[in-house]
Amino acid sequence: MKPIPLQDDDKALVQVFRALGHPARLRIFRLLAERQNCICGEIVDELPLAQATISEHLKVMKDAGLITGEIKGPAVCYGLSLDALTSLLKGVTNLAEEGIQHVSG
């Protein structure tokens, strides 16, 4: 498969969209937005998924830069990354504006 050339900003946007493209990860995102930060066990209590599955989803989100994880004792406390949210907002806004310009002529 030939790679599709993308600008760096678009590469980051694709990674974030991929991370948010799963229903469980979108729900985790919303939980973290509501609570500001959350321990993995609290997330497990909210979703009908195994702890290992939640951990994998958190890893995908962390790799995409959407969340941060801070070790607090025996647990990891997760929260949304302000930098990632700012970049996501900018990227989606730019994408929508480009689309609007092309559609409205």
C-alpha cells in the first residue's frame, strides 16, 4: 500500500481521530472531561469492559497524546491533555472551515 502524503498537522489529527473512533475511547474521553481526572479503576466501574481492555484503550489515547497519566501511589490518575485538546479544536475548526469554503463556493 502506498503511503498517503500528509502534512504533520494532518498526521496528528488522523491519530487523534483514530483514538476517538472507538465507542469505548469516546466514552473514556467524556468521563475524563466530566471528572477532570480519573483512576483506571473508576473508569472500569463505568464501562462494561475488563480492566485489561480499558488499559489498552487508555494506552491508545495516551499514544495519541489525548491524555496524560500520573502515577499516584499504586494507581495511575488519567486526565485530558490541554495541549491535545487545543490542537484538536484547531484542527477540526480548520478542516470545517476549508470544507465550508469549498461547499459555499
